[in-house]
Amino acid sequence: MPHQLDDVSSALVQIRRESLDIYNRLHSIEEDIAFVNLVHEIYADLPLIPNLRCGAWYTDPTITSSTPAYFKSTDGHYGNWSFNLRRPNLHLLPLIIDHHGLVLVDSTRAGKRIPDAFSKTVPIWCAVINRAVARVSPSTMPDDWDIALYTPPQVVSAQEHAQIEARLDGWANALVGSSYKLPCLLQPLRPLWITPATSAFPKPEKPFLPIICLSASKQVQDGIERRNGGYIYVQGSGDDHELWGMRLTPKCFWNHHDKLLRSSRLDLNGIVEAIVSASTAISAKDDWVTLPSEILKTAGKLLICSNANLPSPLPSSLLGATIGAVPAAFLQICAPGELALPQSHQLPDFSYPNYVRLEAPQGKRGQSQFLQNVLPESMSFISNQLRIGSSVCISCGTGGDRSVGVALAALQKFFDDTGSFVQEDTTRAPPNKLSIKTRLQWIISSHPQANPSRTTLKRVNEFLLTSAFLNHSTPISFPSAPASL
């Protein structure tokens, strides 16, 4: 008997190991994509939105709205429920209003049919926004305006539902008291749920704006199930792709979708490596891949983007919705060894006055460098550029973490509470946690991709609130050089 148990245990270990195989993962994702596409056909009038990061694996970019959502499961975990003002997802509201709803796509691993992001985070979001809108415009609200919390009863117990409901008014008050602007809703938001086990798809009715939460993966025993097609189906395959994806991203997957799925198990790893290598090689771009996001509160004096979106050569001026054509300055934050600019346009040995590259590795050492070097040097550069009338484009690898941290520090150091650039340090109120939080909300309102890590925000707070760093805004001089890159 012990020998038989050992054999069973070994077999289970082998199956688990195989479940991390990229071949199984991609084919499982493809199976779930077929279901997502079916739902999209049924709700063709509603935008299809991936809930980052997992949802991007299941949504074809050619039929998906360019506006992603970011509802975190951790904001719905038991006892950790939250309407997080760092992830308000308010950029989705105009889209919801224009199309009378939307379809959100996500997935979850073994043990659940619906991810916590859908069973609790999105319901919290809907209820809080409904209550906040009612508080902002009470005179225009109909008597039957629905502020109730809706959660799937088969997933969320009555006790947990009640505990969440008791917190809704506090979250709504915090949203109303923030710097975010809420649009006018003619109907309240209401979540609905669809999974592969759904037998009848809901028919949204006029009294509310449907937020359809589509969980793409089938719930299977132990999270894995063998298929006749020669692969093991893995529930929620798109989750945590860093563990199995060999640096493949959803964007690369969709760009090479057919090639990847036609590949044999034997050839797939080599094909993935080739695709990843080709995608990470920086090539020349004559124009912006995606225009940088202007921080609107500053009238476009600060902008944010990812390093990959920068054009080559870098322009000498920026043209934006609020700023017109103004002199451009660029601050790049890179990991060591990362190519700062396209290979066709590497910088010479001396520094341009309107460009600076700063390095910080990932991990704890990188956070120390971010605090000790990147933030002080960034503030000196940005201060110089703002004083001579340039707008500063701040970029990092993702366009959502360290670039946001630098922009946040600059907003606190060089802009007053109305968003106006202040030349003299003495005319600004000293920083505090509330003023920093408000400025982060300015960034998120203009740049929904902003997703600064908790560690990055801690370093920014430390930089702004600790006496050792308070005198780092003194401008420094950069060597003379041509104005254009």
C-alpha cells in the first residue's frame, strides 16, 4: 500500500509539473478564448475590456477596447475589502455611459469559479460609485436610485456581504472628498456574472448600466484536466505568467497567436524564445508608439509614458491637447543594461541639456538607488527644465511605476495645490501625506495606467517628508549642447 501511495503521489507531482508547461498553458488559454468570443458575439454592443493583468491573455486586441481595467483581487479578499483610491478605474465611466455598459474579462485558478476581483472588488466599485454620484448630485437623483450592493450569493456569504455593505458609505465619502471628478450617471451601475457554467446569459434591463463580469476559465477538479487534443487544460492559465511564460507577454502572444498555437510541444520553447528576443530588441521608431499622458492638472508641464513608446529621434518639442507646441525635455528611468533609446539613436558621451537617463535595478538595491539617486537627480533636472519653460516627459520600463513616483515627487515639489508651477520654494506649503495623496490622484486621473508599487510610494513619501531630502530641489547645471536630440 505505501508503494502504491508513492506512485500516486509521484503521478500527481508529474501532472502538476506539466501544468506549468507553456504548451498546456497556451492551449488552455485558447480554449477559454473561444468562450470569451462567444460571449462577445452575444453582447456585441458592449465594449470588451480585459481586467489586467490576467484578462489580457483572453481578449483579442483587434476586438477589445484600448481602455484596460485594473480591479485587483486583493481589494476583494476577505477582511481586506477596499475601494482603493489608487485604483479608482474612473476612466471606464465615460465608456460605460457611451455604450450603456461593458464586459470585463478575467479568470481564476483552481478552487473558484469567479475571481475575487469579480465577486467582490467590482461589486464594491459599482456600489461605491452609485453612492458617491448620489452624494455629489442629490437633487438630480431619482427616488429609486439603486445604491445596493450586489454580490453572487453562491460565492459571497450573507455574513461577508453584510460586512462589506457596512463599509460602503465610508468609501463613498472618501471618493467624494478626493480630487477625482465623477461624471453624471443616468442609471446606476450593476454587476452581472457569466462563467462557462452559465446556462442562460443575463439580459440587461434599462434601469441600470450592466457591468458584465466574464470569468473565462472552466472550473475543473484540482484545476487541471486532460484533453483529447494532447494537452492538459489548466484553469486560469493566464494568471501569474511570470512563472510559466518564458517572458512571453499577452501582446506578444496575440501578435504571434497562430504561429504559437500551431507549434509542436517540442518546438514551442525555441519559438517563444525567438519571439521574445525579437520583441525586446529596441528598433528605431520615427514617431510615438503611444502619445504620452499629460498630467492635466499641470496644463501638460509634466507627462508620463513607457520607455518603449518613445520615438527616435526624440523631438525637440511636445504637442499636446492642453499644451500646444512647447520645448521638450525627457527623463528616462532604466534598469542597468536596458537600452535607453533606440539603437539607431544612442546618445554621445556628453549629456544633452534636455535629456537625462537614470538607472536603478529591480529589487531592494534598486529601491535604495531610487531614493538616494534617482529622485534627487530627477528633481534637479525637472526643476531646471520647468524654469526655462520646457515640459518634461518622464518614462520608465512600464510607464506606470517609477515614472509615476518621479512625477509625484515633482508635483509636490514644484506645483501648488491648484496645479500651478511655483518658481520659489518659499511660496509652497510644506508637503504632507494628504497633499501627496491628492497629487497621486491627479496623475491617476490623467494616466489610468499608473500602478506605482507600494514600495515606490513609500520611497517617494520618505523623500518628500524626511528632513534629509528636503533640500534636493536646488537646480544643477547641465553641459551645453544642441537643443534637439
